[in-house]
Amino acid sequence: MKYALISTTLRWIVPYITALRPAALPLMAILSAWLCLPFMPRWYAEYGFLLQLLPYGLGMLLLLLAQLFNQGRIGQMTLLTLATYALIQQRLQVQLSDADAYWLFFWLCLLWPLNAAGIRYLPERRPLSVGGLIFPVILGLQFLALAALSISDGYSASIAWTASFREQASAGLLPLPAWISFTLGAALMVNRLPRQSETVLALLAVLLLHGGLFYRLDASQISVLVSIVSLLLLFATLLINNHHLAFIDELTGLPGRRALMNDLKHRHGHYLLVMADIDHFKQFNDTHGHDVGDEVLRLVAAQLNKTRGGGRAYRYGGEEFTLIFPSSGLSECLPFIEATRERIASYPLAVRNRQQRPDNQRQGQKKRGQNNRRNMLTITMSFGVARRNRGETIEDVMKRADNALYKAKENGRNRVEQAK
């Protein structure tokens, strides 16, 4: 009874922990900045020159890597972080009681989150490309607009207007319009998070870090700390993105063939290798089009990913998938493989004709649920299972699993066959 309760609780909690995994690194970055802030005066006294130069070195390296690996959003946020750091170091190392300094600070606080939110929705382009230069041009236009305002007849009126918010920011240095701007920027950041949300959550963390920077700009060397932590977070996110590109299949979200081979190279002893193939997949593509074919692949991947018993799913290529079980006994893993096969075979896939979609939502609600049976497809998979023997190479065990898969196809499909 006790162990059943623990197992049920874990099954309920684990999906939520998995869903929160992309937020772990951004949260660690924010926590690190908060914990390190009291130590900055001492560190700066010992390593001041190095700490001041470190953001520029990290920023230049990040811009180079963003260009090489086509990480446009990370490159643009790096540029915004560097520009902010340079501006604070050059123009805002003074008391904000100075009217001119506070005027610059006010516009920096107001525009920063809007620029950061704009990066979230910019197309992914190399920083040094026609599309990638859009953001630097936008920053340049803002700088020119503020420079023009500073020498215009309206400068005195704008200084008086910004100064009126200084008294309202008694709880911190952030003026009320900037609070609204940061709230709007954060809301735009988290709107419709993509499946691979690491980049967006890193951008959100950088936004929150700079919100804290502007709120506590009077803290010793806070601009140095926030810039370093922000750039390190962006650097780590760039590495994570490159890992996804190399090892994660974009369509299904499963680890790809390269990840499979890397996993197998590090496994020793006995394990079970399962090769699985969608039955009659070519007919899905030929009859219903590649959009339906992609939907089938995503559905199968989702069901394979639910395999219990320690099984880990990979997309081997095309319509072929792989499962690896750390257990060495077929009798232990067969029930989990059969459960996955039955779950896929019993899952109804509704085919939607894109050309016959209704023109508006009301018509779609009326037609929803009609002719569902006629548009339902059944998907089945065949499985070949091979147990790795002592001293057997990866190629040998994969070949035996493939032979078992072909045998399952020959014996009628939608079945599990064990290799000899």
C-alpha cells in the first residue's frame, strides 16, 4: 500500500518536473545573481579590472558563436546586454539625483523590456545578415531619437516629466512607466511558449535580471554582475540549443539517431534493443499527404515516449524508431513493449482535410464531431527485439533486431518478434 502510494505520487509529479526542466537554468541564473550581489564589492576590489572587461569578452565570443550557429535571438539579446552595460558604465556612474542622468535612466528603463520582447518575436537570422541587422538598426534609431530630443526645445519639458516619476519610485529606482513596460515585456515573452522553450525562458530571465538591475542600480557593481550572469546564461542556452540540433529530432522531439549511437557506445553488459517500424507508412503519405504523415510520426513518438519499464525511445530515421531497455530479460520487458504496441494500435487518428476547413470558428464548431468515423485512421507498428549478448558489437545487435522486425512484418505486422 505504501509503495503503491509512492509510485502513484511519482507518476503524478514527474511530468510536472519534466515540464519545468527548461526553466531550471534561468532560475539558477537569477538565484546566483541574488546570492552573489553582497559579495561584489569585495570581488571588485580584488579583480575589478578583470570583472569590468569580462562582459565585453563574453559578449564578443557570444556574438561570434551566434553568427556561426545561426542563433539570432541569442545574438540580439547579447547585443542589447552589451549596449546596456556600456551605457551604464559610461553615462550612469553618477547620482540619479542629477536631472540629465535620471532622464537617460528613465528612457533606458522604459525601452529596455520592449526591445527585449521584440527580440522574442524577431525571425531567427544570423546577427550579421540582412534580417539580423534589423534589431541593431532599431536600437540605432532609438538612440538617434533620444539624441535629437536632448538637443530640441522639448528637452526641458521631457526632463520635468521624467523627474515627476522620481519621487514615486521610493521603494526602488524603477519608475512606474518602467514597471508597466517590464510587466508587458514579460507577458509578451511567455505568450505561446514553443515546445523547445529554453531560448525564450533564457530571454525572460535576462529581462528579469535587468529589471533587478534598474531597480537596484545604486547597489555596488550590480551592472557588472547582471551583465556577466546574463551573458553566461545566454552562452549556456546557446550550447543547449546546439545540443538539441545535434541530438534531438525536430519533428518528434525524441532523441535522434546520433543520440542513439552515442547512448549505445556508453552501454556495457546486457540490454534490450527494440527496432520498431510504422506499418504501411508510405500509404499514409501517398493517400493523405505529408502533413498527415508528420502527424502520424508525432503521435507514434508521443506514445513510444510513454513506454514504461525503463524503455527510452529514439527516432532512428524515417518511420523507424528504437527503444532501449536496460533490463536484460525479454520476459521483463515484453509486457511494456506489448502495452505500447496496443496503445498505438487503439489510438484513433482523425484526418482533417485542410482544403475543406470552414471559413470561420462558428462553422467549425457546427461541423466538429461530424463524420469522425469516416475520417479516422488506425496506426499499427511492428517490433523486433534483440538482447545484447556479451561481446556483441552494436552493429550486430542492431542487425539482429532488424531481422526480427522484418520477421514481424512477414508474419502479419502489428506484432512483436524476438531475435534469435
